[in-house]
Amino acid sequence: MLTPLTVRQQLEAIRAETLRRFEALTQADLDWRPPLAPENSGGWSLGEMFLHIALDEHYLREQIARPLLEGVSPPASIQFIPPPPAHGLAKDGIRFWFERARALTRRLLTEWPAGANLELRHDGGLVEVFGGPPLNGLEWLESYGGHEAFHHRQIDAVIAQLPGKVVA
């Protein structure tokens, strides 16, 4: 059964894998853009990919999941497609957004709102892109883990192209 605790545990395990990749990189690694862009990466640098992951967590939680849990239905025009991340943000800035986004998600999942609405659903504008049914607020939070894990493959593909890096 899907519970706030199980979602939190899943998100934490996936984030640990994300941070394992992130912490091993230098600022030059984060800023470098690959000549062979992985599928669906938009040719982003590693820094842009990591920032995208951190900012998407904030966007999904605050623009889709939280309103649904509060019984507020976002309009159909709200999509899980935030603007592209900035290039060249310092590593400590990216780390800040990772920590901040997760602290707020952790708080929401730990201090679960009394009377959270799990009936209200929204498709996030992604049904036409990825298929699948509209999700409730808790399901959206769970799906974020899949989104983050999806990017691990892209990150690994770019890390493998880094000049002078030995891939373990």
C-alpha cells in the first residue's frame, strides 16, 4: 500500500544515488556540455540536469501535489514541465536547491496534512506525452522518484563522455 512513509523512503533511496553521482563531479564537469547528447536531454550539461532534478521536485510538490492534497484542483493548463534550468550555476547552488527541495518534501511527507485529499487527481499535462492516468497528490510525489531515476541514465551517459574521466 502506498503511504507517505513508503514514498519518502523511495525518494530518499533515489536521491542518495543522485547525490552519489553529483558529489563526485567538479564545477568544470558540471558546466561541460556533451557533444553527443543523450536521448531527451536537450543537450544539457550535467549541472543543468542536476538543477532540473532539484527544481522539478519543488515544482511538482508545490504546483501539483500539494494543491491536490489540499483539495484544490490545479487548472488543466498546469503541466509538469517547468522552464529549463540555468547553465553554469555553482555546485554549492545546485546542492542548496537539492537540500531545500528535499527538506520541504520530507516535511510534507512526515507532517502529512490531516484530511489529505487522495481522491482529487490531475494529469499534469503528461497523459498525451507519457500516457497513464491522472494521479492524486501522493501518487505525484511517488512518481517524482521515477522521474529522478530516469535522469540517472542520462547523467551516466554524459559522465561517460567527460574529458579525462575514468568511468568505474
